Amino acid sequence: MTRIVTELGDITEARVDAVVNAANSSLLGGGGVDGAIHRRGGPSILAACQELRDGDYRDGLPTGQAVATTAGDLPARWVIHTVGPVYATSEDRSDLLASAYRESLRVADELGARTVAFPAVSAGIYGWPVPDAARIAVTTVRDAGAQVEEARFVLFSDDVLHAFRDAAGA
């Protein structure tokens, strides 16, 4: 069973096997966690993402899917890029958010990663309400049946940390 840990911090400094990037579908960098990972990880991450775009992901990475690249200059071995859904009140996209976590864990298992650091996927500029994002993330990771030993939620603010701790304690 995967142990769930929550902590306040900078995901680009996480000493884990794999860091999950809350990417956009282009895989070519962006704002928030995505931009931070690309800046700190250096040009080899962007180069690896460009190779993916030149190959199987010409149209980008679909929402809810995940794919791995090198971690470049990050302390991790791999970056697992996943695309979370944009929150919408008119449509329930919870299954896509859960899929982003499940697929990230599937990729981690394929890589042999034992420790994985997650951000709060979709809870930033994609507008997902934090308590619901935390509930979906923790429940999905807990129920996934992955071989990953530790899923570490590395969160950027106290309110997000508290939401994830509440979800993990439930």
C-alpha cells in the first residue's frame, strides 16, 4: 500500500524517484508548477518533451494521461508529465482529474519509481476547488494499488497543505 505524505515545499527540490508535473497539453512548459519544473530542470526536459511532440504526441498530451521524461537538473530521476482538467461548473470532470493521478502512478510503476512527489494537479490556474482536488487526489492515490511506496504531496501554500492533510486524514 502506498504511504501518503503531505508537506509544504517546492516540488522542484523534492528528493524522490519521480516528480509529477502538472503540465499543459503542449508539454512545452508554462506557468505554475510546469514553468518551475522546466526552469529548474533545465533544457534537457524541454528537449525530451519536444521529442515526444515530434513522435507519439504530435497533438499534445491528452487530459488525464501521463508520460515520463528525464528530470534534467532536478534531484529526481524522472519527471512524469500529466495534464489535469480545467475545472468547470457545467461539467463533472472528476474522472479526468482522478485519471491524471492514476496514469501518473501507472507510469511511475513502469519506471520502477518507489517515491513520487505530486503537486495539487488542477488546483492552481486550472481553478479546481482545493478541498475537492485534495479529496480526489488522495482517494485516487490511496485506491490505485500502485507499487509506489511513497506518494508525497508537495504543496505550495498552507491552505492547500491543510486541505490535503484533511483529505489524507479522512
